[in-house]
Amino acid sequence: MSVEAEALDVEPLFRLHYARIARMIARMVRDRARAEELAVEVFLKLWRKGTKDMHCVEAWIYRVALRAGLDELRRQVRRARYEGLLEWMHLERQPATPEELRRNCEVADRVRAVLSRIPVKQAQLLLLRSEGWSYAELAATLRWNPASVGTTLKRAQEAFRKEYIERYGQP
């Protein structure tokens, strides 16, 4: 701490203005405990600054307190936005429970078994379509007439459904 810092006695200013500064910040941030922390930080900044030739110390204290409150509001808004984003991402990617994992494996095994029992071209068509391929992409890849993809896809779906019901009953 410099000699100048020692020349400024912060304690009387703290006693005089702390409660009012804390209330002002609390009205902004709507959190009394955080407002009290910020008010203490304001006086800590004053103590570190410690210039005895500051023209209007009280005005400086209120300006710094106002900025501290506004900065805290900005932090709260950013935090809420990021927490909302993380919450949304968390909802989309919740870890599966062991029961869900077992069930998903069971369903995948059933689908593989059914796909192995239907004609290969139909199985290929269903797999590619499940990946989001368009009719044009399917026709080009499987070397089919684009006009026949819809009919063939419908037949493949029916074959899959019939085989699934025969093996496992109604889904």
C-alpha cells in the first residue's frame, strides 16, 4: 500500500455510505447477499485507489457502486443464457439408464434380425432411407428408376412390418 493510500481514511466513509450503497446495488441485482459483497468491493477499490486529492470521493463511490451493480446484472444475464443453453443441451443428451440401454440394444437386435430376413434390396432401401436419403439419392445409389422408389419403399416397409409381427408380435 502506498503512502497516498494511507492518507485516505476509508473507515468513516464505509460507516457512512455502506448501507446505502448495499441497498442501491440490492435493488439492481435483487440479491441482498451479493449486493453486500459488491458494496464491500467498492470500498476495497477505494482503499486501493487511496488518493487523498480525489475531488469528490462520495460521487466516485456511488459511480463505482452503480457500475458494479450493472456489471453484476450483465453477469447474471449471461449466466442465465448459458445455463439455459446447457440445460437444453442436457435435456437433449441425458445419459441413458441401464434399463434404457438394455431396451435399446434389444430393439436394435430385433431390427437387425428382421432386416436379415427380408430381401437384401429392401433392407438396403430401408437402411438408407432411415439415414434421411432422398428418393433421388436412393434411385441413383441402388440404380433404380426414380419413379419406382416410392412403391418399392412401401413394399419394403410392409415386408419389414410383416416379418417383425411374425417374429415378435405387435410392436
